Amino acid sequence: GFRTTLMKDSLIHWQDSEYVAVFHRGRYFRLWLYHAGRMLSPREIEQQIQRIMDNPSPPVPGEAKLGALTAGDRIPWAQARKEFFSSGVNKRSLDCIEKAAFFVTLDDDEQGMRGDDPAGNLDRYAKSLLHGKCYDRWFDKSFTVVVYKNGKNGLSAEHSWADAPIMAHVWEYVMTTDSFQLGYTEEGHCKGDVASSLPPPTRLTWDIPAECQERIERSLAVAQALADDVDFHVLPIQEFGKGAIKKCKISPDAFIQIALQLAYYRNRGTFSLTYEASMTRLFREGRTETVRSCTSESCAFIRALEGGESKEACRHLFRTAAEKHQHLYRMAMTGGGIDRHLFCLYIVSKYLGEESPFLNKVLSETWRLSTSQTPLQQVELFDFVNHPEYTTCGGGFGPVADDGYGVSYIIIGENMINLHISCKHSCPQTDSHKFGADIKKALEDLLELMSPEKPDPSKAELNHSKKSKKDL
């Protein structure tokens, strides 16, 4: 969780927590996960959640949208916290949320691929997980688990404490355990027994004065404007995947990154500084390093391809660009990247009070294309081929530049790639659906360019005669 002081946010680590905080219809509850020294069974947790859903009490004034304080600007939240949440019931309830293991939202909406517009529903599902209504997620928590009315679920995770692979790993473990080990009865209940003596979950109490309610509304307006501006699109590509790319003998990540460069060039008519996250988990406390995946090699290839140069020349340039990409990725993973190093120099320059025009320039350049691959099946927990119904959409993030794109992709099995594409409605030059179509076309064009040629029987003689001339 976060502790907001007027100086700065700081990350707080609790040794342990025996409960979660649950939000339902504008009310906050504490749900203990232990009873008489043992952990509750899934069936008992289900019963406790049912009790929360059956609780008819209305939210107190200011309670329903309280979470918006964590979604708006940080300084107003720090001030409101100091004024209204530093003593009494409000402090006790806030402490309860902040010391919970994580936050759970029981969302009244229904989400998922359903009805007449499965693609549009997928976009809405992802957008809802990213920010919800801006007051029904607690953005200061490490993560919020969101469960919808129709049983669909997902996560909204705060990014400063951990990178996506951590959450992906946890969530994969949770989903696998839920589906393959714990399971459900035919009526849809969790398996297991209920202890009759469980005390019900407790409502958190608040006393939120009118002035604080105004601050909540202000934070909500700020957050709502940000959320409404996010143009978010989920693009599942099911026609081909890692299998087809590997036949071209090119690293799947390099292939997708160069396809993103091609799509961006066609979309915007130019190249742009590109960020690709690489893990540095080979090192203790390692987080990420940047792969700058827009290279002179990738630009040379794209100019050749778009300029109509020969297939052979383009193939050669593509392989060179892919090799360069893999080299940069390996360097980044093993401590040979430049961006964290530059950031460190910047921190030191601030400490020493030294102005560096070079660092100022380098660190103010905008990443108009920000990309990342979500790892899947980090541990072989189950088999996608035999259980295609457990396919995930992966996850995504917002754009980091006002006029740029955020692209998150996940490679699923051999024949599927899921992309989350984000940008801002307020920028007339960006459009997530248009860019999605450009990415798909770029991937198809590159596959066609690089696919091994199938011999055509009718041309066999011709090829043979060509060969013999060459031999002469």
C-alpha cells in the first residue's frame, strides 16, 4: 500500500495480513480470511461474500465515491488524508483498507465476450479492469481483484511495487488452482464445508464531512476526464502465432517488435522512439530495462520494404534488424542497457546540484510507442492445447505519451497472439482500432515476406533449367 505524506508517496510493506477489504455497492467491508487459527475454505469465503452481497445497508454520505481520492492527483489526496483521515473512525477504516492483503471489488456490471458485439465487449471489459468507474478500485493498493456480476474477473494492479510478470505469475497460479484443483459443485458453489460459527464481515465506518465530499468529487472529476480519454482496444489474432513465426526462423519477440515498427510507420508516416520493457530478474531486486527497439536496422528494413525493393534485399534487411533486436534484448537483460544507467546519472546530478544539458535532453524525449510482452506459462501449470477454454486475454496499460500508443501483447500457445492497444481520444492522430488493423496487416505482410517458399510442381523444370545455367 501507499502512505501519502505531503512530501512524497512511500511504499509500505506489511509483514502479513489476515483479511481483505471488499467494496460492494458503495460500501466497504473487512473480510477476515482466518477463523480459529485456520484459513477459511473457499466455500466459507463464498458464504462471507454472499453475506456482503445480501447486506442491504446503504453507503453513508461520501462513502460510495471515496476511492476516487486514490484516482485523482496525489497532492489533494495527501491534504485530504491529513485533514480528514488522520484520527478517529476515518483513520481506523483507512488503516483497515491499507493493511488489507489486497482490495476486492464486487462489481455490479457484467463483462466478457457476450451478446451481439463480442469485440466491443472485450474492449469494454479491458477498459473496466483498467479504471472502472474511477471510485470502485482502490488505486493505492498493490492490486484490486475485480469480480463481475456474471463471474468474469480480472485485476487492476498498481505498477510501482512490481512489474507485470509478477501479477501474471500470481494470477495464472490462482486461475489454475481454482479451475483444476479446487473446483465447483454442479450447483456452482465452491466445494467444501462451512463452519456455522463464522462472524459476518464487518462494515467499515466513516464520518465524511461536506468539505471532504467536495474534495472527493473534485478528485473524481479529474480521474473521470483521464479515464474517458483512454481509447482501449483488445485485438485477438487467431489466424497465426508463434508457430508460424518460428517457421520463418526469427525470434517471435523480434518479429512482433519489427511488425509494430512497420505498423507505426504506416500509421504515422514516421519513426518514433520506442520503449520495450525487458526484465532484469537475473539480478537480485532486478526490475526492468529498456530495449530501444526502433533501430537504424529496423528503419532501413521498413524503408526498403515500403520503397518496393526486391524480396531478397528486404529479407536480408529483416534478418539483420531481427538480429540487432535480439542483441539489444540480451544486453538489456544482462545489465548492458543504457536507460537505467542514464536515470541513475540523472539522480546523482540532482544530488550534486549539477546541470546536465545532455541528461535533460535525453530524459525529456517522449516514448510515442511504449510496448511490453506479458509472459505466459512461466510455470507449466496446465496445457493450452487440451484446455483452450482457459485462454487468457492477457492485460494492458495506458499510453505514456499524449500522442502515442501503448501496446501490450501476449503470445498464447502456437497459434494466438492477443494485443491490448491504447491511446488517447483527445489526440486526433491516434486511433486504437486503426492501429490494431495496421499491426495485424504488418504481421501478415511480414509472414508472407519471410515464410519458407513452397515448391510449385509446375515450376520445377524451370527452376532446374535455371540451376543448370548457373552451374555452367
